[in-house]
Amino acid sequence: MALPLDPAEVRVVGALAEKALATPDYYPMSLNALVAACNQKTGRDPVMDLSESEVARALDGLTRRGLAGTTSGAGSRVAKYRHLLDHRFELDAPEIAALAVLLLRGPQTVGEVKGRTGRLYAFESLEEAEAAVRRLGERDEPLVVELPVQPGRKEPRFAHLLGGMPEVEETDPVAAESPAMRAARAEGDRIAMLEERVEALEGELGDLRDAFERFRQQFE
């Protein structure tokens, strides 16, 4: 891509990719529904508060790059928006699901990608999820890069490249975890698992809200 996407464009195309797989019956999306999807409090890192005009500008930028487009349904006066990642980069559903998680949540391990794509695409194994992520990074035009393994962790993280090369925090490679740090990390992992379950439930609630918004707009 000639120019990297800005944070708003990354969020918008990520939200479109997510909803295309998670709620296909209510996709493409109206501008109002897309703003709500971009500003969700769960499944987003960082949480953003984009205005309607900011989302509209991001859509214009994505359209110029061939990453988003519009469509209109029968009898609807409201413009609907969709991503074109599959056409622009010739991606399949597993690759779009993995890329959507990276776009919406930032760098992730393969395990995190697998655990956070359940509503988008059901990877049957870590190996299948890793294969999708690796394909994204082994293209002539790579969309994903593998980051250095962080101290205290075994698995590398992967980051998308649509916004340019991510900044890598410099860390002390000889730093060792103390028992207290290991205990804190274990507790953090346990809490993260619980948060994932809560996020999944809140995501389903968000999908229901999107569905209601689409239903309401049919009568506008």
C-alpha cells in the first residue's frame, strides 16, 4: 500500500471485517451501526470514541485505497458499507478472521487469535490458526509481521502491517521473572480468561443491538 492506514481507518476496516463474519445477516453496515461497532468497549484495544464524521472520513480513505465500498439494499435509502479486504488481497475467511482480530486488538499470539475469533471463524486447532496467520505474513505484500518474543513469554506475537511497521518496545533480554512476577502473571492469565468469557457475552449483546439497529432503519 502506498500509504499506511491511520488509526481510524484501521478501526473502521477491522470493524467491517469483524461484522461481515460475525453478523452476516446484518451486513453491509449503515454509518450509524459502523460508528457503534468502532466504539465498542469490548473486543477493542485501544477503546476509541470516533465521531460520525471521523468514521466517514476513514471510509473515504479506505475507499480510495480499494479497501471499502458502498452498496444499497432494496428499498433502503441508507447507504451500506462493506470491506473489500477479500478482493483487494484475495483473502479467505480464516485469514480475514485472523486479520480482523489483529486490526481490532493489536498484537496477538496465535493462541489469542484462535481464542478471539470464535464468533468469526472456528479454527479447529492452534495449527490451523497459525497457518492462517503465517499465510498473511508470507505474501509478496505481507499483511502481518512476527514480533520478537517478550521476556517471560514463550510465544511470539503477530501484528498487522496495514498501519505500517509497528513499534517494538525495547526490553532487557536478560531480565528474569521473579516468583512473584510469575504468580502475578498466572493470576493475570486467569483473569484474562474470565474477561474473554465476559467479552464473548457482551459481543453477542452488541450483535443483537446491531441487528435491532438494522431492523429499525428499515422503517426510516
